[in-house]
Amino acid sequence: MNHDIKRINVGPRLSDVSIFNKVAYLAGQVPKETVDLGIKEQTAEVLATIDGLLAQAGSHKSRILTCQIFLKDIAQIAEMNSVWLQWIPEGHTPSRATVQATMGNPKWSVEIVLAAALED
């Protein structure tokens, strides 16, 4: 068994992904290009970012084990879910929690954290 930890996009405060024991742990992903747009656009951007990070890690959205979604305003959960439901493959929904939270940037409406199993 390999006990090495691999990190992707290592920065001074965090890495976008840490991989250990065939599980990829993604840091909270937030919108960058759509911060002045609505929750649907921000969610779509964050999910696209997650797709790219999972691919770099050797995983896929169908392999997500658990997910935490933080919303600036929980009243927007239906709008966020409309994007989520188009993105997540049917039959592959992970365990998930969605809560309202104070964001690190007041323009962010959503932040998503997750863990996914690596491809075999």
C-alpha cells in the first residue's frame, strides 16, 4: 500500500487537491470568473473547476464519496440544486450536506468541498 501523499496546485495556504489512499480530497472551490453573476452561474463554474481537478487527480464526478456545499443564502438551494442535478450522474449521488455560511468573499454565493475515490 502506498502511503505517499500527492498534492495538486500547491499554494502558500492550501493545495487544491490532496490524494491519500486512493482518495482525492478537494479544497473548497469557489467562483472566480462569475462572482458578479447569480448562483446558477457560480455553481456551474465551480462544478466545471471540480471536473478539471478530479481529472487531474485521476477521478471523476461519478466517484464522489461525500460533498459539502456552503451557500451564502440557503434560500438559493433550489437554484443551486437545478445546476447540481444536471451535473451529477444519475445513480452516483454522493452523501451530501448543504448549509448556509458566511463566505470569505461577499461576492461568493457558493463553495463546494468534496472527496472522491480515484479511478482503478
